[in-house]
Amino acid sequence: MKKNDVVTITIEDMSHKGEGIGKSDGFPLFVKDTVIGDVAEVKVIKLKNNYGYGRLMKLVSPSADRINAPCPIHKACGGCQIQAMSYPAQLRFKEGLVKNNLMRIGGFSPEICEKMEPIVGMDNPFRYRNKAQFPVGEKDGRIIMGFYAGRTHDIMECEDCLLGAEENRKLLDAVKEYMYANNVHAYNEETGKGLVRHVLIRKGFTTGEWMLCLVVNGSSIPNPRELCDRVLQAEPHLVSVSISPNTTRNNVIMGSSYEVLWGDAYMKEQLGNITYQVSPLSFFQVNPVQTKKLYDKAVEYAGLTGKENVWDLYCGTGSISLFLAKYAGKVHGVEIIEPAILDARENAERNGITNAEFFVGKAEEVFANQVLGKENPEKIDVVVVDPPRKGCDEKLLNTMLEMQPDRIVYVSCDSATLARDLKILCEKDYQVEKWQCYDQFPHTVHVESCVLLERVSNRKADSYVKLNVKMEDYYRIKDTEKKTDE
């Protein structure tokens, strides 16, 4: 096989990036815009030693799971990688992705993987996002807003993403009218000139409150009162209008601070019976419907009876901590980002929760000071972690093992790093008891997982296959496996 060859293949699997995978004479090819079951005519565009990449030229026979995607720009947009796949097929793909990573990266046996409870999908897998960030640019003298095309910073015009709220369009139109009326230009990444970089919109699904924040290449905007008047006319339920200065020449969207132009510094949202205050810079799960289900499962797996001592590491703004506090004896949240801890403390006070305390710092240092440093260290019953996509830091994993909790509840947004971390924990005194996936991001390749590990005293987990892979070797494995990135 050589570059520019045209071959016909059957798509048998999909990568973690949403590319279809088929074989020509046993040689794997990754092909964008295909789904499992497609028979496709493909042009070879790049070859590696053990795999290659192809461009879809023609569908010879479409998969039974292929549908007409409702979004007209889904192929070019970098957001919905698998929107052309039926929703039941998306759920099967995500279950398989997590199982595959647990076996390939984590070394877990099929018996462990079969402990998975059925994946939890959505009744309506559209209009679920409570947050949208629209880059702003100019084209042919017009202001444009939308999303970046896949793997580029070229803005595709789209003011009504089908994953976001329908009301977003009205707010974007109001911002454009303000910009035209005040001769305000969009930011240009190449020149570093122009003022408005992004428009951030948040919606409180439960409270009905809205927030709008302009990310600007400067410290102020002209006629801020006019902006507020226009956006409030477009959406009367706005409770906060602000700007976030960001003058850096990088890909970070938000600035490090924000200034309120009108209303409050935050909006409120509810998950279950907990009310959270969310600022423009706050991290908050974008799918509140699925988040409630996910957090309920975390509480269930924690096995709380009202007496337990719980530690929530990577606690962020305390979203899971406050859920746990209702059922636990005491909850300790740890997060290295100080503004997040300030939000967590305010959220606890707002909800009248007195059995949760929050610490700023590295988990291993807080644990040493707050537990090991005491004359009679308290027993820790449950540890909960919800790390970013890169997974847990090695020191934090060691700290969790040193804590020796009866149960660990691991909430993950990346099944590859989840598998890596579970492998390390299960090489010691822990064993996977239950796990379940949640489709937090329909039409994308991302999936959330919730895993219960229980401590097995003085013995290894029977169903675990030891691979002796070090933390640093995980990245080498990802680079060499057939489903690797370019």
C-alpha cells in the first residue's frame, strides 16, 4: 500500500477521536466521517509503520447505524465527532471504548469489565449544554461568531449549536448589534488587534438564570451600558453581565479575572437540593441532567450511612463534596486552586452545610497536615476523586493508598487515564467492585465513568492481571497502540 491508493474497506471499530477504523489486507486505516458498519471507498493520505490515515471518497454501503446528522456543519466542526451515528450506537461505542481501555491499558480481565452497569444515556441528547463559548471574528467586513473547525482556529459561523440553548442566538445577535453600533472590532489572532475575543453564555437549567461575559483584548469596552441594555432586552432573565480581560497571545479563552458591568458576580444553579453560585471563571459541569445522575451514583457507591469520614480530592468548587455531605458524617474537600475553594466555602454556607470543610493545597500536603500530623489520626472511610482528563497525579495516587480508605469512588472524564490509575490502585489493596458510564456529552467521543473500588486486606485482587506498567510508561503505550493519535 502506498499514498494516494484508493481502497475499499469495512469500518469495524472507532478510535477515541471518533475516526472509523478499517483494514485493507490487514493494515489498519483511520478514516474521519465514517461509522462502524460503513463500507467505504477510501483514499490513503498518510502512512505510518503500523497504520495509516484515509480520506472518505464514497460510501459504498452505509452502516445500519448511520443517520442523517441534524447539524449541517457537523463534519467540519470539531465538536460533534459522531453525530452521524444513531444514538443507541453511540452508547454502545462508548461502553466499548471504556471496556477496551480497561483491558488494554489497565490490564483488567473480562470478568472485571463485565461488572459494568448499563450505560446511562439521555432521553433527549440535544440542547443539553448549560455553557457555550463562541469565538468572535470578522469575515468580508462582517462580524462572525461560531465555533472553530476541527484542528484549526478558523471560525465556522454557527449561532445555534444544537447542543446548546436556543436562546443563545438572541444574545449573540444583541452582542453583534452592540459591536456594529459602537465600531467595536473582533480580535484577530494573527495581528493581536481587535477587542472582542469570545462570548461566554451560561444558562441555569433549574433556576432559569442567565449569565453573559465578553472576553476582551483590553481592560474595558466602550459604552458598557449600551451592551447591557441590548443583551437584557434579548434575554430578560440575565442576572450577570461582565467582561473578562485577556490580552495574552495564546489559546486560553478566559482571562484570569472579570469585571461586573451589570447585576451580580455570579448566577445560581441547582443540582438536586444543592444550590451553587457559578461565576464566569467557575468550573461547573455543562450537562446538569446527567451530572445529577452521576453524582447520585457517586453517593450510592460511597455507601454512606451518615457517620463516614469522607475526603474529596480534586474537589473544585465543591460540587460533589456538597452532594456527599448530606449523607456523610464529615466531608473534607481539597483543591489546589484557591478561587475554587472560595466558591466551595460560599456554596456550603449558602446551603447551610456545616459538615464540609475545604482546604487549599496539594492533597498529599493537606493530608499530612490535617491527618498524619495529629496525635490520633482519624480513620478515613471513603475517598472520592474527580480529576481532569490527565488523571490523578502520581503523588496523589500514593496519598490515596496511604490514606487506606475502605472505599474509593473514582469519577473520570477520560477512560484511558482512568484505566492507568485504576491499575496502580489495584496493584495494591484495592479491587474494582462496580462501575458505570454516563453519556455526559452526546454526539462527542467523550464519556464519564464512575467506579467503586473496595479495599481488599493484605492480598491482591484475584481478577486483576498484573502488567507492571509504570505511570510514565502510560504515555508510551498510548503512542504505540493502534488507536493512538498521529
